[in-house]
Amino acid sequence: MSATPDLPLADADTGGCGDNCGCADADTDVMECGLDPSLAQLLLDAGLHPVEIEDIAHMAIAEDLDGGVDVTTVATIPEEAVATADFTAREAGVVAGLRVAEVIVSVVASDEFEVERHAEDGDRVEAGQKLLSVTTRTRDLLTAERSALNLLCRLSGIATATRAWADALDGTKAKVRDTRKTTPGLRSLEKYAVRAGGGVNHRMSLSDAALVKDNHVVAAGGVAAAFQAVRDRFPGLPIEVEVDTLHQLREVLDAGADLILLDNFTPSETEEAVALTNGRALLESSGRLTLDNAGAYARTGVDFLAVGALTHSSPILDIGLDLREATA
């Protein structure tokens, strides 16, 4: 097996990205990493930060080894043994995180390794389908196995759930959108998985956009007052305002809000809100949402459906790693 054209054999002795690293277009002080330049570029192209993903990989492996070695693998596998293993879907779904799995293998690999890519993130896959094949030292494959699968299965589960929602909204203008209900330390990856599944991202942090919720409204003395306070302090920043009633909706529309979250509105109430708004702001539905009623909400004309369950409750997609049998 040979390396794929866009990912040459990884060199374990190479430190940093080198002159041709895909990170070079960004701040070099931030983007220096030990990944193969082609793999770093693929992460960048996916909207992921190579250094962050490399750090997550190191953290996952460090947690698994806990300062020691993989005792079972060291005891049972000769040091010089080399094998090929296939990441294989055990069930149908949408895959996400294949390049992340490669990063974990690269962090563990003490020798060069080869990869063969059979699927790309966002692809629908079937049970039994090979997704990624890796050839390297057998010990390294087995040591990397669980950490790679933990992330790959988690991200693929999010992508699979997101795709189900995106399919339910097909034929409408509405998009399914995530929230900040993410696993600490894994937000960028989980939100990437939402994108791979056909969804769109809400704000990434508390600083890149404002979301005025009920507690802000109470503290500020009213929904319009809360909106105006944010507008005055951070002019030009995107502001979304949560409303519970049509009366509040009228207030924030008059105040100039450009994105409004309709919290726990029924489909009929949402229709009223869409008519009342009449294109003056984007609307997002939240609460009471299920796959069964997603279409009904989308057909009202809202722009987004906010689904926190995409990242906080999606089951994993079952994916395994299978060593190929040695041939005579």
C-alpha cells in the first residue's frame, strides 16, 4: 500500500510543520505543529486549528497511557511487527472525524505510516464499509485505537444526528443549528461534526456574538432594554434576543434586533411571529423541537431550528478498527 497523494508518509523525525506547512498562512507563533504539512492543511481546510487538534490528540493518548505504557500491547506484539488496520463502520450513518483519527495515529506512531482513504467526512456510509486504512507498527495502531475511535465515533454520531434533522428540513429554507451545549475542550470538533452533517453553527463563544436570554432581560429590566444595552456597549456585534411572547417580539423588532430566538413557541405561534416579523429579522425556533415536528416548524418560515441535543445527546456511530489477517 502506498501513501495517498495528499498525505505523504509521515516522518517521525520531523519536528514542526516546516516551510510548506498548511499552517503557514496563519500566525506562525500560534500555528506551529508537529503534524504532516498535508494533514495540517486538510484540518485548516475543514475549519479546524491544527495545533488544537494535535493538542487534543496528545491529551487523549496521555490520558490512556497515564504515564506508563500499553501493557497488553507491549506484552503481546513484537516491537518490529507492522500491520494494516481498517477503520470500519459497524452501522449506517454519516462519518465525521476521519482526519482527527489520522492525527491521533500520527501522534502515537514512532515510525512512518501510510494511509488509504475510503471515505470523507460528511459521507453517508453503510455497515461494513471501510472508512480509513492505516499501515504502521502494530503496537502503535493498537495503542492509538481507542483514542481515535472515541473521537471518531463521537463526531460521527453528531454528524449522523445532524443529517437526520437536515433531511427533515429539506425543501424549506430552515437550517438546523447547534448551541454551546458542547463537551468542554471539544467544542470546535463537535461543531465541526454538525457542519459535516449538514447543519450550521451558532456562535463559538460568549465573545463573538451576543445572545440576550431571560436572565439578562430580568437583570436589565426588560427585553428591549437588554438589547439596547448590548448594542450600546458593543456596536456592530451580532445580537440575538430570546423572546417568550409576541409582545416581546414586537419590542425587540421595534428596537432593531436582527436575529430573534422564539423560545417554546408552538408552530401556530411561530406562524404568527413570522407574519409579524415580515422579514425585518431572522428568526430561530428553540424548545419543543423534535424530529417529528421539525418540518412543521420549518414550514412556518423560520430561518433556524436550534437543537442543543445535536451535541449533548447524540449517540455515537459504531465504528471499529480491524487488523487485517497476516498473509503467507
